[in-house]
Amino acid sequence: MAAPATPRGEIDLRVVTVRPTWGAPEHRRWDRLVAAHHYLPFHGVFGKGLRHVATLGSMWLALVGWQSGAFKLAARDRWIGWSAEQQFARLHLIAHNARFVILTPRRVANLASRVLGLSLRRLSQDMQAVHGYPVVLAETFVDPARFAGTCYRASNWRSLGLTRGYAREPGGAARWRHHGRPKELFVFELTANAAEALSQVEMPALWHGEPRTEPMAAPRLRSLFECLGEVPECRRARGKRYPLNTVLALAVAARVAGYRGVTAFAQFAALLGQDQLKAVGAFYSPSKQRYTAPTVTTFHNILAALAPETLDDAIARWTAQHCTAHAPVAMDGKDVRGASKQTKQGRRMMVAAVEHGSGLVLRQTEVDDKTNEIPAVRKLFSALDLAGRTVTLDAMHAQQDTARLLLDQCNADYVVTAIKDNQPTMLDDLTAIDFNDAPWHETLDKAHGRIERRRCAVVDLSGSKWDGYADLYARRQAIRIERERKIVKTGERSIEVTYSLTSLGADRAGPELLLALVRNHWHIENRVHYVRDFTYDEDRCRAYVRHLPRNLACLTNAAIAIVRCKGRFRYVPEANRHYAARIQDALDTILTPPTA
């Protein structure tokens, strides 16, 4: 339960929490803040590391970075008393506090000690969860010319004296240079008698990390151009000039640069130089003695005839290289309105699976003419590897068969973000539950000219007294979210109450996490559907022939994924303008494999 700030407006340290960052967007935000606020240059977290963030509600207060222990420290190695062989085999059991940044604009008494203590409490557990082994000892350097190390001393770290003032040179060979600026070395024992434990003859099996005989080979990451090369051919051999992946790569590059529609794709391709056309495998005309660009007809015919599942599969294989393991997934539908107006049935609906946080579209499918989103979502379940993930769904999908399919066949969990009038019995049961004494979490946000307070209360339904209540398959907890909104300019207030159900038990998800899951479900609207409508003008696109609408939606999803994965731009329109002015950069995003 979150406590309010102190009466004088100071930060109540009792409600400050520390957690690892979630997903690539938070990793990149953490890196940017450290680079901006720390006095030392920052080139990333090295080795087996962790990024911890201290939060107060949704506000980030401090950043703590952990990475692999320093390779050689004479004072530390003497204190531990281990041999060179033991040091080489057990160095992974030491975590080095590489960065510690306080983000509050003014000094907050005891905040640094509180954050450091919370980070240390969960450090070993988080390393076990992420890298497969615990941490026995934490270490850090303090520059005595700048700092006194007060927060470390206050947190009961042990000073081992000064280093000799050497730094390891970058590169594969172990070389050191003398920089003449000794640092004070501090250590913190995460287990009792850590030095004796690290120097013992035999160590527990749980402590064994990966063998260090030679570096592990990094997985080979593939470019989008290479993935598009696996799309099956949909054309007859006669008259075929351009490879299929050439046309598709040019269409994606044009989409990244903000071009809309097949006519615009041909105009983009016509701007390319000879070297650029050659790089994407364009047709070389013997009569014209040059490489030529595909025409409007080529783009139209291919995108109208190509089976959308094959294009979606290729883009999904590339996107999977950027996804976060076990990150929650949101599923929702979107009507392609421009195409819907041109068809007799009056609807071209797409259902997509979008990863929370990153906003990457994992896969999408089209809703059949005579059905709705429910069977389409179940079809998506079978096309995705959802094991260990939590799937967030809207009110339409509060269905017994949907929940049973997710848990029993996909080994996933669900959060139905709202129970509404389509399930009146469930809704009546939830409104009858007394949430007054239930655990709760509250957030307060100010943005877009309004102040929003959200209070999430959770009741555990696993006991026998709740049998028959809100009887969705395998539901474990009931959620009540009260949203109070105030328009700053007018002072107008409104209150909305919604009820949700989840298969996550109380031991796995509390009010804070469940509120975050419900809120992040709407990333699919804000980070995908809104961008497709307003940045790429999808709702006004009148293309409707055969598979053209869905393939254009696939290309848009790929373009959004490229922009998100690059992490250079705050907004997609900004990225579109950048790539429109730098065509080679747009091509490089397709032709170049992502960095590991």
C-alpha cells in the first residue's frame, strides 16, 4: 500500500521502491539518463549486469548499475584470500557497482542510502533470475578527490583502502596503464563470511556460472532484407525482373521515410542512385545500361497478390530478434476504415499482438468477414510462443474458451483489463465484492492538461469462499481500478471505476504490477494504432484490392518496429523526416543486421 508524501512535501522514503528496468525502452531510457547525469563517460553495462531504478509511483528517483566484478584488484583479492584459479572461476559471484545516479533536482536526506540498501537486498535474487547464479559480494570505487563515500559507509560497506591507480586497456589482451588517480575500494558482503565462502575449496553447485574457457559466440542476427528473402514467391516466372525481397525492401524503406501507398513507393525508388539500386538487387537493364527501379504497377501487383501470412512471418522473424523474453503482450483489433468503405461487407479488421513497453508488433491476422475478433485472437495464440508471458485483453475476450486456451495450451497467463456488460454475471459479482480492506496501490500523473489519480485494489479469489464468483476459467484475483481525472484549465472532475480479472496469483502479481499491466495494455492504441492512423494516415488509405490493405499494414508495422528499435527518435514523425532526407540511412535499416 502506497503512503503519501510527508506533510511538508518531502519524499517519504518508506514508499520508495527499487526494481530492474523492464524491456528495451526502459533500458535505453536508463542509459540515456546515466550518460546525461553521471560525471564519467558511459558506454553501457558490461558483462553480466543489471540496471536498477528507484521509483516513487511512476517517477524515477535514482539509477543503480551493476556489472561484472573488476578482473584484478589487489586489495580485494588479498582480503578474499583466493588463488588465481579460484578468482578466474568465481569472479562472476562479485557484482561491481559501476554507476549510481540520483535524479532528484534537490538533495533528499538519506535517499542515497535508502536506494542503495534496497538495491543490495534484491541484487542476488535478480542476478539469479536473469543470469542463473547469485551474487556473494558487491564492490565499488569511490574517487576520494570528488566524494567521501558517505552513502556507502552509511550502508555498512567495508573500505579496503586505495587502489594502485591502474586501469585496464580496452581490447582482448589484458593490459593495464597507470592513470595516477587511486580510488577507494568498498565491498559489501551479501552473504555471511563472503571472503571465506569465495576462497573455500568447493563451492555450492548453485554458484556455478557458465564456463569461462572461451567467450560464447554471439547469436547471428539477421537483417530485415535477409528475412524478406525467405518470403515465398507469388509470381509466375515469365516477365519477372525484380527479386521479391528487393520490392519488399524498397517498400519498407519508403514506409520508414514516411511515404504512403504504392505510387509513393515507386517515387521513392526512383530517387535512388545506381549504387543504392544495386545494393538492394534491382534489375540491370542491358538496353539502358543501368539499374532500374520498380514501377507503380510492380509494387501494386506484388502487394496485392502476396499472401499476407508469408510477409507477416518474415517481419515477425526479424522483430523477434529485438523482443524481450517473457514481456507481457497486448492483443486488440483495428478497423482499416479506408479499405472497409470500399468493400461490400464494410469491414477490413486486423487483430495484432503488441509487446508491452517496446510497442513492437509480434504478429497480426485479419478477422474473417462473418466473425469477430474472438476467433482471430485465438488464432494469434497458436501462431505465437506465449509460454511464460502475460497476455492482456479487453472486455470482449472475457471468454471461458479463450482463458482455457491461454493457460492450458499456451502456458501463459491473462489479464482481462475490463469486465463489462457483455458478461453481466461476472460484472455483478465483481461489483458486489468489498475492496475496502484489500491491498492497494495508487499513482498520480499530470500530463496533457489533466491530473489523473489511479487507485488499484486487488482481492485474492483463490479461497473456497469465492467459488462461483466471477467464474472466469482459472481466475485468481479480482481488480478494481478507480480513475479520477481533473481538467486543469476548467477544474472539471470525473471518476470512472472498472473491474478486471487475472490468472496471476497474489504471490506473482500485486496491485502495483497489475495496475501497470492494465495501463500498458493501451500501448497497443497509443504506440501502434494511433501511429498507423495519424502518422501513416491508414484510415484514409482507400486501397482495398485483394491482400493490399493487410500487406500495407504489415509494412507499416515493420517501419514502426525499425524506428522503435533504433531508439534515436522520440516520435515516429521525427524519424520519418530524418529518413526522408537521408535515403541511404533508410536503406541501411533494411540491409544491415541489428547489433547484438
